[in-house]
Amino acid sequence: VVRLATFPLSLKSQKSQCERAKLAPRLERIQKKYSQDRQKLATKQQELYEKEGVSMTGGCLPMIVQMVVLMGIISVIYMPLKHLVHMPDTVVTAAVDAIQNPLKEDGKTEDKDAGKVSRSEFSGYYRELRMMGYLDQYEGEVKANIEKVAPGQSQEYYDQIVALRGQFDFFGDTLLNNPWRNGFKGINILWLIPLISGLTALASSLISLHYTKQMTAGDQPGQGCSNVMMMIMMPLFSLFITFTVPGGVGIYWICSNLIAVVQTIVLNKMYNPAKIRAQAQAEYDERRRKRAEDKKRLAEARRKEEEDRVRREKEEAQAAERARLEAATANKKPVQATKNPNKLRKREAAADKPSETEPARQDENDEENNSGE
């Protein structure tokens, strides 16, 4: 019932975890970039959380509320007379005083020779449970003490205590007792409770570890060790606790572990941080790929633009050079005619005539020289 009542808080905590999972890819990049500057790293992470509107402590409050409520449930098991039948504290105190050793005359130490139960067994939360365990042995004393504070109601209150104690019966034993009350020599049916509690705690740890591994990207330093510690320490802690507390607390612990397993599976079916993280990673990688392609296209466009500019400048330079040459050719003065027109005509005729023998050419040269003279 408590788990169902606090399920909305658990759901809110799961949503907060999913919101943080969306930021995991960017957080990892920030961690790599500012791994050497812790202050800068914390600042950048905070800026990212604020930008995306994600609370870093979004799952803390639901956990605190659940813890307060669950501790209240444990208190009910330790003090059933007070919380279940609403028996007055004066009546409970009278019943306890009837069973425990009385104080000596100095009022500071107990009289261990009184033949009753040591006062140390009734300290703290064990006050009501211990009294209910010794109720049959001291029935007369209990009724007499209750009669002093509630005249005419001693039998009624005594019957209420007996009836409530009957609700804790467990295969011939009572869940008011500790499984470890007599050590290894006193192995009893209540030992099943710590063993089952340890197994259910192990199942809860394995389920949580399964989803944690799904969410974690790659192996990180120390991750394997922390996972092993998580998987082993919680079952061992559950085993130790349920051996040293009344069996009723152990039963509660077993139920809590089983419902926690179911709740973890249901929450991860509804909001799976691992899937959301993977989707966020894929979207992040796609954005980076598109950004890289855009940069590549921009660089290619700039390179092509530069090549076009260089080509245009080259063509313009070539065109300018051709224009300069044409202008120079157009402005060039014509060649002066020779002073001897006959000599020029003879040279042109000689260039057009076929080759003759060497003496003929020599005669022609002589004639040309004479003509010039």
C-alpha cells in the first residue's frame, strides 16, 4: 500500500532521471573538454542544466518522502500496541514494568536478583515486542500492574495484547522474536526470513544493475568495482538487518524488496532512461554529422570560390596582356623603305627564284654590287 501511495513520487523521480539522461551525451563531451578544470566543468554543467530546464536534484525529494513514510511503517511494526490498537502509553508502561527487573532503592540500577527480565531488553523500539514475548510467563503481574492505571479494564487490555500478539504467529514461532536470538545453536523457522530477504535484495540489486548498465555508455574506470559493490553490499546489509530485528520487520523487508523489483520493471517500461539516452545520443550524433557536412560543404564552396577568383584574375591578366600587346602592335611605326628600290626588287626576285649553281649566285651578287655602286 505504501509503495502504491508513493508511486507518483517514484514516477516523478524516474522522469527526472530520464530528463538527465537526455543530457548525458553533451555532459560527457563537457567532461572530456574540461576534465582538467573542475570549476569550469561544474559551471558548464550548471549552465547546461539551466538552459534545458532540468533540475540536478529532481529525484531527491521523492526519495526523502518515501524514506520518511517507510520508516513510519517500520515504527508501526516495532510499536503495534501504540499504532494498531491505540493502547494508552500508561497501560503499555505498566505491562512492561510488570515484566522487567525493578530498580534498586538508589533508583539508578536494576535489581538483577528479582528473577525477571533485564531492563536492557526493553530499551528503544523493543519495549512493546519484548513485553508481548514474555506475556504468558507474567500474566498475573501484568494484569495487576494494568489494574493500577486502568481500574476495571485490566482483563480487557490484556486480551487485546494477546489477540494482537496472535497476529504475529509464524509456523509455531512468533515474528516478535529475532531470528538470531540464540545464534547458530538456535536455528529456527525464522531463519527463512533473513535468507529470503537476502535473495530478494539480490534480485532487486540485479534488476537495478541491469538497467544501470543499459544506461552507462562504455566502461568507465571503477565502474565494474562499483557495480559489484552495489550487487553484494545491499543483499548482505538486508541479510544482517533481518537477522538482528524482529521477524515482522524481516517480512516487511521481503515485501518491500519484491514490490521494488516489480516497481523498477514497471517504471523502466514506462520511462526507460537507457532508451531515452540512446535516442538522445543518436540525435546528438546526427546533429554533429550534419554540422560536419555543413562545414565540409562550406569549405568546399569557399575553395571553389577561391579557385574561380584566381582563374578570373588570371584570365583578366591574360586579357590585359593581349590588349597591351595589340595596342603596342597598333602603335608601332611602319618599316622604312630601302634607299635603292632596284636592289629591293632584285632581292625579292632572288627569294622567289629556284636555287642555281654557286657560280651563277656569285655572278648575281657581283651584278647586284655593281648596280648598287
